[in-house]
Amino acid sequence: MSVEIIILAAGQGTRMQSSLPKVLHQVAGKSLLRHVIETASQLEPAAIHVVVGHGAEQVQAECVDITGLQWHLQTERLGTGHAVMQAMPALAQDSQVVVLYGDVPLLRIESLRNLIEAGKTGPALLTAKLADPAGYGRILRSETGELLGVVEDKDASPEQRAIAEINTGVLASPAADLKHYLPEVKNDNSQGEYYLPDILPLVLQAGKSITSSLVTDEMDVLGVNDRVQLHAVEREYQLRTAQALMRQGVTLADAGRFDVRGNLRCGKNVFIDVNVVFAGDVVLGDDVRVGPNCVITNTRIGPGCEIHAFSHLEGAVAEQGASVGPYARLRPGTELAAGARIGNFVETKKARIGAGSKVNHLSYVGDCEMGDGVNVGAGTITCNYDGVNKHLTRIGDGVFVGSNSTLVAPVTIEADGFVAAGSTVTKTVGAGDLAVSRAKQRNIEGWQRPQKQSEGEG
């Protein structure tokens, strides 16, 4: 039996106090909805149906890169049963349907697989036991434990509100059962809505059984309805990520001060200090050390590299044993060869820094091809932009560039060339040559310093 997924994502989320549709608020750099879609995709379903309503165009635009989604518009928000009905015509009669929610991003794939197994012959609910079940529909059971149905919180009696087991809303059912029973659901409740769980009494009346699967971690089924819950889900996600990394052998200085907003892969014996943010796709090789307060985005860092405090790396590659920072900024297109060193307050962009080369202090290197064993002195810049176009600076192996030099691109410094400190280089420096381009110094004897004028003068 093939599996089809229905994700309900039509709600406005008024408690979020935002013009952004609720399911587009982010956890770990991804929308709530994207988290749910990625989890659902692990089931390899025949189809994923997304029911949208408020901000439908925004929601669809956010997922434009995800192929194979089927979209269904709920023009009126009349309850979960009504939302599922919007996708019913597109379901295969012989499929098994799993109903998920676009604002519940932490649900584990194992819980869904257990639910699917429980719901092969009839409807199955995913339930949880909460310390505070307020606001959730309660699971009604017979004295022998058989599932009888669900009563919504607003319709429950005081005795029913005391029940700790709740309906998470997640349901698995043969499509044939949904298509048969859902049109019979009534809206005679305090909200005037069509509740999806109201198919359960109808199933029981037909002499069929209902099953359930219990989630043991209530954070798995926490829905996001306001900023407080969004924060709780964010911290839980980050904690789970941190714990998984630590089990793989990564050392975190403090798991509570660590954020992954994308995908992070780590080798062995990696150390990550506090307040480090990883975004996009990041790879850390064996024995990498990352200092505090760094931001690393879409970057690959090779074995044995050290990223010192307060460094920002984006779209960069660092090969084995390279060193960065502190307070360095590596912009997209930066490639550090083995053993290269980028020091404090250095910015690079679209620059290849050769093996063992050093740019240690207060420099800008952009649009540059640098060979091996180069030393760039403090305050050096490559002037790569003429106001219209970018130009390339080529620096050969073994070059020495003195402090406060200006390399005006396009320009080449050939192997073992030497640039004297304070020079402005505008033409090729030959192999082994010394380039000196600066004003001749002259000393003025007996020069008098300016004197501070007293108040009222001048």
C-alpha cells in the first residue's frame, strides 16, 4: 500500500502577531513547513499534498524549490476535517494517508513509521501524555482501554479535561475510510467546525476498530502557536542537534550556546566553542577547532584547521592545517590551501591563498590568485575595482609584500618578487625583482609644531 501525506498549512496564526503566515516562521533557519516536508519525504510517499489558505502564494513561493508537492486551497477555514477534504479528490483510493500539521516541526520519523504500521487496517491516532494537556483534544477510552474517540478541549467536561492523554492531530488511515466517513462529519460543536477526529465514532459505529500509537516525548508534537512556543521548539531542535553531534564525538563547550541553521557535518575530535552559528551546508574535518562567536556559512573546513574567535566565513574552503582569525572575514570564493594563514582584521573575497601563505593583519585581498609561501604585510590591499569592473591580482610563489602596500589590479607580481613597504604597484614586478613606489622622504630641520590657540583667538 502506497503512502500519501497531507500537510495542513492553511492557518493564519494570529497569536504570532505577524503578517507572515505561521508555517513560514523559522526554526534553525528553515520554515516550520519545510521541516515537516523534509520529515515526510523520508517516508518516500507517493505524493505530498499541502493544504494552504492564509498567505497561500507566500507559502507556495517559499517551497518553490521542492519538487512534487501538490497544493490545495482551503478558501474558508472550517476545521481540520474540512481542510483534509480539500485534498480528498487527489488521493488514490488504495493508498494509506498520513495527516500532518505544518506547525509541528519536531515530529520524529520513527513516530510516523510506528503510526503507519498501526493504521494499515483502519484509522490510527498519534497520541501523547502531557503534564499540561490544556488546549488539546482528549483521548476517550473504554474501561478496557479501547479507543472510543476524541473530545475537543472546548467541548470537554471537567472530568474529560482531567485526562492526560491527548490527540496530537496526526492521523494515519486508509484513504478509502477517509473518503467514506469524512463527508458524514457534522459541525455541531462550539466552534462550528468540522473536526477530523469526528470520523472515529462513525468508524466505531460501522463495527471497525481504531488504534493509536503513543509518542513518549511531548516535544515531538509541540505545535507553534506563538513566539514562546517558537522559541521552545528552536531550543529543543538545537539541543537535539547538539546531542547528536556529541554522540558522534564532537566536543561542544556549551550545548546551550550553539546554533545550526542548516546542515553541519563533523569529523572526529572536533571542538566548537560557545556562541558559534553554522548556516547552510558546513563541513568540519577531523581535529578542527572553532573559537567562540564565529559565524560559518556554506563553508568546508579541512582537517586540523583552527578558526579563531569572532571570525566570519561564508562560501569559503580551508584546506588542511589552515588558520583563520581572530576577527577575520572570509567572503565567498575564498580558498585557503594547506597551512595558509589569515590573521586578525583581514578580509578576503574570491581569493585563492596558496599553501603556507600568510596574510596576517589588517589587509584586504580580493580577486586574487596567490601562490605558495607568500607573506603579505599589514595594511596591504588589492585594488580590484575600478568603479565599473573587477580585476585580478596575481602573486607568485615566495613573494614578499611589505606593509601598507597597494596593489592596483590588474597586476602581477612574479615568483620571489619583493614589494617594499608603502609602495603602490601598478605594473608587473618581475621574478626576484624589488618594487619600490613611494615618495622620497625629506626631513625639515627646525620644524615647529602647530600650537593650540587659546580660546577667543582665530
